[in-house]
Amino acid sequence: MRAAEKEVELMEKLAIEEAEKEGRTLSPDEIKLPMFKESQAKKRAEQQKKFLEDRALLEKNVADIDEQIMEIQKALRGLEGNKTIDTFFKAKANTDIPDNMVGELANIIARMRSQGMVAITDEFLSKFPGKGSKKSISQKIEAIGVKEKRAEEGDTAPCWYVRADNDHLLTKATKAHMEDARKARLAAASEKNNKKRKADDEASEGRADGAIGPEGDFVEFPEYNGEEEPHENKKAFTLFCKATRREVKNSLSPSARKNKDRVNSILKDRWYALNDEEKQVWKGWEVWDAKRYEYQAGIYEKRGQKKSKSSSPDKGTASKSSHGHDNGPSIPKKSIPKKPRKDSVGEGSTLSIPKKRKP
């Protein structure tokens, strides 16, 4: 209600001001407020007028800018010649990858099969600057290539392949490189299967002090006596950071090493720079570490059960004093809580990825 009253007061004030502009004086009885439709039509007219004024101003600014651009082009032509400036503006306007460069892109895709689209695009632009925009190159990659996992090729993660109908774009050198890489992958896969088979045999023999690592071989767990609670298992990213942190710090100046935000930022960038196959290795260590924790937690629980049994009092003497009277249940002593373990990415934790055993 008060809002409506304020609006009426405002409308009366506006009516008085308009009358004063015309040289008239209105008394309160002479004030005639406009109807709702009339006020809305007036507002629309004012908005339309302002819009047209703004539009005229923008058109004038655009015209001024176009004139300035033409003057700059004219000056550049006078300084560097028509050929240079015309070529510059033509190159800027053309963002599509030329047809004669598609073959070069196909060979880069075949050689960088395990990399992402961004890395392939950057590699193409570094070799052939100005030969298309990133968007057009990415679209062309999807048109002539496909990313998939082919087990028969020895892939452990999805990789880029040039489509069969574009295979003619590959050079002999690229095809030879692809064949050598394929043989190497199949040999590595065969060796990994042999290691896994051997590790399965060791596991079937009753060995519980280890588990199969990411490369398929049997990796022993670190020695553990069950005195202290085992370290929690870590995620793949945390294991990567723990293994890489020292190397990152050594690459920085002494003052920069103390900047945790910078160190963590570099670690994060390195993690995102890994391809799918490299990340799969650390995910394998994540699985191994989960089995390590399960194994050590079992030892810790068994040791705790043994301690509770050995510390329990004998029957008939637990609740009696030296005089033989029953004093009831004893009040347990207040235990001092242990400090929490450090399970962060930092160097406080002692858990580390075990080194490979020499054959």
C-alpha cells in the first residue's frame, strides 16, 4: 500500500514539474494523474527514443573505427607494400586448414596417437603456424581420425588412429614407425602377461605379503609388525605427487621450494600432462596400495586381539581386593589419544612405492 502511495506522490510531482516548465501553476485539486495505459505508452516512447539515440551513436562510432582502419591499412601499404599488407589481412580472414596440409596433420596424428587433441593441435601449429585455427584443426582431427582402444594393437588405453579411408595420407616413414611401435607394444603386452601369470602362480601358492603391480609382476608389501595403525591407502594422484614432489622441488630455487602453492600447482600441471597410458600405471599402484592397506589392517587387528586377551585378568581375582572382598568393576584409566597420522600429499608420510625387485 505504501508503495502505491509513493508512486502516486511521484506522479503528482512529475505533473507539477511539467506544468512549471510550461509556465503554469497547478493546485492540488487541478492535478490530473494519467491513466495506466497512458503512463506505459509514455515510458515506451521514452525508451524507444533513448534506444534510437544510442543506436545512432554506436553507428557513428563504428563508422569512425572503419575510417581509422582504412587509414591504417593505407599507411601500412605505403610503408611495406601492397603485397605484404594484403597477404596479412587475407591470412587473418582464412581460418580453415588448407587441403594440402591434411596429410601433414594425418601423419602427426599417427605419430602422437597416445596424446590428446590439444597436444596434436599445438604440435601442428608449431610446425605450420598460421595454417588454420585451433577450432578448424580440431574438427579436421575428428574427421580423419578416431580415438579408440584396440586390444589387438596392444593398446592399454584409447589412442588416436587415422581412419581407413584416409590411410593413403600416411607416408612410408610414418607407416614404418607405426609398425615398429605396434610390435613393441605387443612384445610389452606379452611380457606383462607372462609376469602376471607368474605373479598369479605365486599368489596361488599362498603368498599374501604382496600383490600384482601395474606392470603385471608380483610386488611385495613393505615390512609391517602391527605395532602402529597402518597408513591409509592413497589415490593415484596422491601417489604420483609423493613420487614426484622431490624432483619438482629440486628443479626450483631454494626460496621457491618453500612456496607450497607453487609446488602443488606444478604437480597438478604434470599430472594433467600425463597421457591415459601413463595415468593407468598410477591407477594400478592405487589398486596395489589398497591391497597393501587391507593386508596390514588385518595384521593390526589380529595383534590388537592378542593384546586384549593377554591383558585380561584371571577369573575370580579380577574384582577382589587383597582382603578378598569384591570391590565391583574398576574405573578404566583415561587413555592419551595418539596424534593423527599425516596422510596428505606432503613428505610427512613414510609410505612409498616399492622399487622393482631385481631378477
